[in-house]
Amino acid sequence: MNAALRRVLIATTGISLALSMAACGKAGGDKKDAAASGDGKSIGLLLPENASSTRYESFDRPFIEAKVAALCADCKVLYNNAEASAAKQKQQFDTLLAQGVKVIILDPYNAKSTQGWVQEAAAKGVKIVSYDRLATGPVAAYASFDNEKVGELQGQALVDALGPRASDANVAMINGDEADPNAADFKTGAHKILDTKVKKIVYEQSGQWDATVAGQKIGAAVTELGKNGFQAVYSANDGMAGAIITQLQGAGIKVPVGGQDAGLDAIQRIVNGDQAFTIYKAYRPLADSAAELAVDLLKGKDVKTVATATVDSATDKGIPAKFLDAKVVTKANIASTVVADGLYKVSDICTADYAAACAAAGLK
């Protein structure tokens, strides 16, 4: 091969290689841009924890995913659970933004920490549906229950469980996490009832939505006040109620204890006479509302067809909101509430350990 031909081949090869590298760079750029912009059909779903309550994995997530699929056949839900870590939830939130989602359903583990996140999302045109507890920052819509009213239901149910003894009863309160605005609403609502209908709140602490902490706190109450120092316990949720009841049983104390969330183990404790009541917040209507809001936002529709009320957060006012009603569940109405709604089958509740109690309660 002569020198001239060799120079032509080298030049041609160099040009081809340069074009190939440019094409690869362009392809990589397109992929990155596609990831950044998203496909317009993805909805993020971030739930707060899976330890103190079984509801998020058992009900909220599958119900939301099913409703989104029914409303938008080619939409997909990108799901993560914070596992009780605000830092982990922030990472999950940032990942969704990087993936280019246009709507995120967010149940914040720590609502007070979300203002910066939500502001960043809004600046990028990403809409946030705050789910169950109200995030700080400019959220586009909110789906929840009237949480102060839930607290009132809890307080009244505890009074009802005490019956004629209520006016002379001392009550211990184990509230939810102080960083959770819902916990503050539950506490406010419960106090509205208990402050006027029982003798005194003799002990009040945060259980931090943590069963272990709640058990420790009620143990401290027994130590401080004695075995006869209180006649009932308000527990903000069922996960803490279970630990409280175990602790009280170990100390030989039998008093009414209430909860919230209608967990299967709580329903079984109610059947067995260990827990006085729970609060049933129908998860499917709540999940359906959140999914409807998210899909409407994705499609650019007016959310006020679903969100018929408004709510103010610590940072923003007039947020479109959808509120649902909750119910008290006692042994007397298990069949007409959680069973009738299909949340549980009688066979789910009435396992071998609870068969006799179920028969006595008329569950069959």
C-alpha cells in the first residue's frame, strides 16, 4: 500500500470514528433527556412506614395502584416506602424528580420537613398530592380524613367504653409523633371530649408512632401512678395500643384501651375483649380519591371536581382538599363495618385462636 492511499484510509477511518462517537453521544443525550422529562404517564407514590401500621402495604398501596390503573390504562405507579425515615423519603422524592414524574402522591413521614422538597417540585412543574397527612409547601391537592374529628371519635369511644365510670375516671394518653400534624389533630380532638367528660388526664406522652416507645411510656405511667392510677388509656393508633395492652396485661391491669387504623390484629383484640375500639378509616375511598386527584393533575384537569373543600397548612392556604368520614369499630359492629366493607373476611378474623371469642360475638 503506497503512502498516499494509507493517508486516505487513515483519514476516512478517523472521520467514521468521530461520527460514530458523536452518534453515541447524541443517543446517550437523548436517553438522559427522556429520563429528565419523563414520559408523562408516571405517578410517584411515597408512603411513610411499614412497621407500626400494616395498612400502607396491605391497603393504601394496592388500592392506589388499582385505581390509577382503572383511570389511566397506560399510566404506571412508581412506589417507595420511607420505612420511618425522613432522610430516606427525601432521597426517594429526589429520585422521582430525576425520573421525570409529573405527579407525586406523598404521605410524608415528617410533614414539617417537606416544604423545600415541595417547592423544588413545584418549580419544576411537578404536582404534589398530599395523602393522609398534610405536607408543608405548595401542594396541589390533599386527600385525608377530618383528623380532628377522628380524635373526637376516639375520645368519645373511650368515654363510651368507660360507661357510667367516665366522670370519675383518670385517663392516660399516649399520643402520636409530635412531628406529625395528624397526631396533633387527633390529640386536639380527643382532648375536646376527654377534658369535659372524664375526671382528669393524669399522664400524657408521645409514643412517637412506635410500639416499643408506647409500651415503655405506659410502663412508666404504671410505675409513676400505680396499678390503680388510671382507668383507661387513649392510644393514638393500633400499633401502639397492642404494645400498651401487652404491657398492662403483664402488670395485671385491665382497663379500656382504644386505638386507630382497624388493623387485623386490633380487630382480633377487640373480639377477644383486650382492646375496646379502633377507628376505621375506609382506605379504599381515600386511596381512590388520591388516585383520582393524581390522574386529573396528570391530565391537566381541575381537581375541584374531587376536592370539594379547602385546607390551610403551616405554609400555604386554600389547598384543594377531599375529606372523608371515619367510623368507630367495637365488638358490636365489626360485622357491619370492616366485614361488610370487605376489608376483612370473617375467616381472616376468626382464626383458631379467636374462634371461641368470635362465636360469642356472633361473628360467623
